[in-house]
Amino acid sequence: MLAEFKSMSSEEEKTAQWLKSSEVRKLLKISPGTLQNLRINGTLHYAKVGGIIYYKYDDIKKLLER
């Protein structure tokens, strides 16, 4: 999964620096509940703007490299 993410990262780094929840769930292949748990326990930092939650692309990359 990490190799797959890295191959996608070179293309996506040029475009999106912030990802919505749905994009993060697709990249990580996780459920909404799992993503919520990552937010609650502080594993994945986020920013909430007008009711929409955004995640830094770099933070997701760091999470996968652990």
C-alpha cells in the first residue's frame, strides 16, 4: 500500500496540498469511523473550514511512513 501511495504522490503533490475526508478515505482505504478515530486520538491532524474537514497531504504521507 505504501508503494502504491508513493507512486500516486508524485502526481498529486503538484495539485492538492489539502485533501477532503472522502479523498483521504479512498487513499488509505479506510472507513469513515476509522478516519474519525485517527482524528480523535490525534494520529492525524486536520483543519475544519466551514464544516468541511481538510487534511494535509504531508501528514498523510508521514502517517504511512511510520
